[in-house]
Amino acid sequence: MAARDKLVPIIVAFPLFLQNLDTSVMATALPSIARSLDVDALQLNLAITAYLLSLAVFLPLSGWFADRFGAKPVFCFAIACFSLGSALCGVADSLMSLVLFRIIQGLGGAMMVPVGRLILLRRVPPAAMVAAMVWYTVPPAIGRMVGPLFGGAIVTWTSWRWIFLVNVPFGLLGIALAALFITDSREANAPVPFDLTGFVLLALGLTGLLGGLETAGKPFVTAWLPWALAGPGALALGAYFLASRRKANPIIDLRVLRFKTYHASIIGGTPLRVAIGASPFLLPLMLQLGFGLSALDSGLLTVATAVGALATRAIMTQAIRRIGFRSLLLATTVLTSLCYMTYGLFGPATSHALMFFAMLIGGLVNSMGMIALQTLGFSEIPKPLMSHATALSSMAQQVSLSFGVVLGAFLVSAAAWWHGRDSGHLAAPDFSPAFIFIGVTTLLSLFFFTRLHRDEGAGMR
């Protein structure tokens, strides 16, 4: 790839860097924020939930806005909105103001990731897509890698407010690079009317479903609330599915699922994405609560998964060329499953070097599988449906990752109950069943990947 072609994937992946950095850093700073705002730490879950629900509400808008106003302007606006929300969060003086500003952040976050991917898919030719997707994974891997250490340093040496304020110069840099190196990619078709009914149904559905997943198992909510949110949310999504089939221009055209490779990516890749959501949640808890390690030691170990993801760049292109997408997906799915089950064998006496190596391999094979899915999944999508495909992909990813966290928490709590403990007194044996169960569940993806043709995606190698 030419230097400019490498730069474009990195620029459009900038939002993923910002999101990963923001999420991992904020988790580290929650106790400090609670003391500053004079609220209980558990109440700060509202700030996390507000961002999540804002994503759910505004994600369906990303494709229509990109088609209507052009992908480049919407991409720059989304980064600006995220950065503005970050700056406002940095000066928040109450819990309610922090929640409000997180909603503004979510508006930007909901659009900048799918629109960035849309720019990449429209800008890069199929033959260069594998290499482009490899570069696309570099910024988010760096964000995951430096986030916990960066957050710990900020909270230790300065004010928690800088975890938000630091996003502003990064956001301005992203806007400047996009303005200089990205050409607009608006489709020439006449703009379609806005599907208000579809937007409302999707917003209600995603808000209810993600809200239910986010509140499940939380000690400060009643047991019926997650079901009261997720049930109507699922009904709203079902209503959208039925209504969209009768519309010529739905806000998210579900016909994209008719394409075999996209169907395999979204539906077949769900177990893999659920595992991706569960692992970053479970590993730090196991290392700190189960093994008694400090937050710093835990972060230094779990950074191995990000290092493995970065290492993907060195071998991904050659792996695709040598064995093809189908074989690579089958191999990485099996290896990812084995890695997660291996995490379940860790104990307090396990060598740190061995744990680091296992997590590094897990990050490597997991990243290879997801890059292959993201590349192959869009190979058959026609350009008029590309914005719908990117928006639906982002929605599926958000739901899968959230479900992974909920599933991981449920499995650990269930194991603790089985061992005669409660969730407030977790021990090392409580985590092993969760990792083994998730590792086995990951193998469900093989059912979809084995149905792919051996030469699938041959034009993209």
C-alpha cells in the first residue's frame, strides 16, 4: 500500500482510538470522579449508561446522514461533537451535568465509527482491503493498550478531569487529518426521505435492549427493571423488522443480511464478539479479585491482548493470501476458543510470563479473526447499501459486546453461588467456569463459517 493509502485507514480508525481510550480510562477514574462530585461511586453508572444509550439512539442515523450530507462532513462533525462532549465532561460540576454531557459524547460516538468505516470501504479498492483493515486495527489496539496505564497516571498525578479534556486535542488532530487526506464519498443518488417511524422503533428497541443488558445484575436496581427494559426493546426491534420489509427506503435496510458473507460476519461472528466483550471485563477482575494482584500489575498483564492485536499487522496479509478467508476464520475461531478456555486454567500461582504469553496469543488470533470478518463481510455489499451495512454492523457489535459483559458477570456470580459465596466475595475458582463456557460458546461461529465457499473473497487477497 502507498503511504497515503495507509494513512486513510488510520485516520478513519481515530474514533475507535478515542472511544477505547475514553472507556478504559474512565473505568480507572470512577472512584476519583465520585469523590469530586460528592456522589456514591455506584451512581456514576448513570454516566456510563447515558453514553451507551446515546449510542443506541443515534447509531441508526449514521447511514442516512452520511448518504444525505456526505460521509466526510458527517465524520468531521461526529469527531467534533465527541470532542465537545468530552470537553464539557471535563468541566462538569454535578452528576446530572456529567450525564448530559456524556449524551452529547454518545451522539458523536454513534456516528463517527460507522461513518469512518464507510469512508474506508468506499475509498479503498477490494484488492487493498485486507491491508487497509490491518492498519484500521492499529489505533484502537493502541487505545486499549495505553488506556488503563494512562488513566492510572492521570488519576494519580493530576485531576480526573483530564481524562476527558485530553480527548480534545486528539479530536482536533483527527478533524485536521480528515480534512487534509480524505475525499468526500457521497453517493450520487437522490437523497431518500427520512424514515421517522423506523428511527423511533430502532431507537426504542436498542435503548431498551442495551439498557436492560447494562442494568442486569446491578445491585442498585430492582430485579424486574432489566426485563422491563429489554422486553419492550426486543418487541420494538421485532416491529422494526416487520415494518422495514414493507418500506422502499427503511433507515436500516435489513436486505443486506441476504448476502452470504455479510450474514456470516454479523450473525456468525456474534459468538466471537460476545467473547470479545466478556474477556476485557473478566480478566482484570480475575487478576485483581481472584489472584490479589494490584491494578497496575493487572494492567501490565492484560496489555498483552493489545500487543497481540498490534502484532496482527505483521502476518495478516500473508495469512489471507496463503490459506484464504474461510480457512483463516475456522482456524482463528478454534484457537480463540482454546485461548479463552486456557484463561480458565490460570491460578494465583501461574507464572506471569505464561499468562502474558497466553493473552498475547489470544489477542493475536482474536484480532486476525475479526479483521477477516470485517473485510470479508462487506465484500458483496453493493455501494447503495454500504451505509446500511456499516450502521447495522456497528449496532450488532454494540449489542454483542454489552451482552458479553452481562454474560460474564452472570457466569461468575453463578459460579460463586455454587461455591457458597456471594458476588461481593469472589475467588479464583469462580472465574474458571466463565472462561470455559465462553470458549466453548465461541465454537458456535464454526457453524456459519463452514458454510462459506473455500474461495470466498478471492478478489480481496
